[in-house]
Amino acid sequence: MNQFTFDGKTASSYNEGPPKQVPGYSDLHKMISLLLSERTPEQGKVLVLGAGGGQELKALAESHKGWTFDGVDPSADMLSLAKQRTKEHADRIKFHLGYIESAPNGPFDAATAILTFHFIPKEQRHETLEHIRKRLKPGAPFVLVHLSFPQSEPERSLWLKRHLAYGLLNGTDPVHAESAMEAMRSKLTILSPAEEEQGLAKAGFANTSLFYAGLSIKGWVTYAE
């Protein structure tokens, strides 16, 4: 798959971004933990797509001492950061360099994709969702969180500006504001919430619920059929 990756300097500074750009970032991890725990057993196996950086892996591993994890990411530099961040839980985490095809077949009790899917090209979204669903046990929860807002103008431009403005309020460097806006316009794949839910249904997920809406970022919990 030809997808966006973080390497070098971009990777080393990645962990600084989400707390500034995602409303309620630390509480979001608590919500994800709660939703997964509703159906994930105490000794559950969890698949984490886009595991680089290690933020959600660390949060989930600290909250659930019996869970084991397989983390997948296409960037070796990002996986290195994740390994450093989660070294206290190294015995419960396996890392895999690559895209979803590089993940073990499972079956897994749960899966997450946090701030990942907007980096996946539109034409590869369905295939990626299908790969995740095939690796999950029937009824297993899948939580995904990423940029999602209306794609018709002028709404699209308005939400892009709101996303940028929120980051500036939280200390994002204004010098990089314009380049960040252009990168969002040209490099990210952003769909409307309705398109996201249609895509999940088409890939074999059911009972999808929107559990999080933080300005431009949305989060869903859904279940493998």
C-alpha cells in the first residue's frame, strides 16, 4: 500500500502534536479503554493499527494488565518511539513494520486505529477495513478516531480552519500554520461522518456508534460481524 509515513524529524516530534490538536486527548484514551473493556476479556488480544509513537498502547497497557498487543506501523522510526514509550510493557507487546497486511491473522478480541485512517488513501480504505474485520472475532469491538467533517464547500474549508485554530490556541507554532493547512488539504484523506459509517457497514461492521466528537475529529466504536 502507498500510504503516508512518518520518518526522521517528523517522527521524533510526532508525540507533541496530538495533545495540542485533539480536544480532550488524555480523556479520549480513557474512553477507548472503557469501550474496549466492555467486550474484551481480561486476557484479551488487541490489534493496534498505526501503533507508532505508542501513546494508546501505553495507555491501554497500563489500564489492562492482562491484555497483550500487536502494534502495526509503516514507519521504523515511529515504531522505535513506541518501543521506548512502552518499554515497561515490552513483554506484552509485539511490533510489526508495515501496513495492515503485516499484522498477524489473529483472531483478536479488539482493535483500534487512532488518528490513523486520515493517512490512508481513499481507494485503500475499504481493503484496510476488511483486513481488520477479518482479524477480529465475531462481535469484537473496533475503535477508530480520526479527522472527519463535511467535504462540501464552504463547510470543508471552515472545518480545516477550525482545526488549525484550535492547535494555535494550544501552542502550535504559527510559523508552520500555513504549511500544515496545505498538508491537510493535499495529503490527507478526509471523509464525512456519513461516508465513514457507510464504509464500516460495507466492510462488515455493525452497531456503529459515534462516541466522540472533538471539533474536526470524530470517534466511533463498532463491532465485527
